[in-house]
Amino acid sequence: MRWALGVEYDGSAFHGWQVQEKLDTVQLQVERAISRVADQDIRVVCAGRTDTGVHGVGQVVHFDTDAVRTPRNWVLGCNVNLPREININWALAVSEQFHARFSAISRSYRYLILNRATRSAIWRNRAVWVHRPLDELCMQAAARCLVGSHDFSSYRALGCQAKSPVRTIARLEVRRESEQILIDVTADGFLHHMVRNIAGVLMAIGKGDRPVEWSKEVLEYRDRTLGGVTAPPEGLYLLHVAYPKVFDLPAAPVV
């Protein structure tokens, strides 16, 4: 039987999602917990791998097993065996046609910025602190040119292994909520460091270091070496992964 799980995690304590030799990762902890509940070795496939320090609210994984358990057994059993930084929110039996990565039709990320004069103990690992005032209206104006299908070569990591740099952004919004600025982006897929590089460009524009038109100029360079600074990982959250309605997966938590 194939099962899908909704996973939530604070990535600040881990070396990213993917299993790595001699390093503690989210995938390692999730697979250990599921394996204990299933009483057999389990390997999972995730919707999207996240880097060191990046958080997940709506991560989705799937795995195959012949162990017979109820959804409640999977959720409670896994959570008992997981560190407090990781939580399973739901479990659902799915068809063999479901694939956590390849069945996804879109992914949504949020980049969270704490914009105030003093740092925060509470948000230390959960938002990026920028002490200089940011103009969120300029950031939103700069974001508009990135919506649609484009070659995002300038906005991906130099070591990105994706075959094509073309991605389609359906939504890119910047808004302020008191001392926080939220950058929300939804696309059919993302390149390595793509959201963090977009955030880096928008923050430079928000500070007034670059004009609004710079985001479009960077896009047109199609050259990462001419792009902006990669924003830190702690402000990045995988919010939601969308799938065809036929799979009827539960909604991601509202944040």
C-alpha cells in the first residue's frame, strides 16, 4: 500500500531535508520514525527537498509498505518517535499513481523578513532580520516582471542541476504585516536557490540600493554571476504543494 504524509518541520536544527552521511537531516528522522511504526525499513519520496535551515509547513512525502496501520496509527506513532522540531500532520492511503514529487502541479513558498531596528530572540532562526527600512511597495513593483514563464538562469544557484532554467511563476506577492514583510511565491517548479535569490534581489531594491527595474535587468542577464546576493535560508518556508483534486489530499496548515 502507498501512503502519503503531511510533514511540518523547523529546519534550523537540521542539515536540510535529504539524507547525508553522518549528518542529521529531516528525511533521516522521518524515515526512522516511519520504519519503527512499520517495523520495517522505509524510504520516502518528498515533494521538494529543502536546504539547511529552511522550514517546511506543507511538505508532502509518500512511501510504500505492506504494514497494516490506520492513519491515526501512522500520525501518532511517527510523532512519538520524532524530535519536537518535526511533526506529521496527517496520513492518507493513496493510489499507486500518486507520486509526492511528480504528481505535484505547483509549489508555494514564503520568505519571511523581520524589518525593524532591533534583532529578535523569538524569530532568530525563523525569519531574516533586516534593520534598514524596506519599501515593500517598491519590492512588489519589482516582483511583477518575474510573474509568468521566464528563463530564470540569473535566479538559480551556479550548481543547479535542473535541465531547463525555464519556470512559470503564477503568483509573486510582497506585503507588510506590522514589522514583518512576507514574500509569497507560487510556481510550477523551482530551481535551486531560486526563491532565496529572488528575495535577495527584492531586498536590495527595498533598501533603495537598486532601482525597481533591476529585477528585470537581472532576469534578462540570464547569468547568475550578474545576479544579487542569495538571501539567508532561515526566512524560507515550503508552504504548500498542490496536487490534482483526484488525490483528495488534506490542505496544508494555514499560517
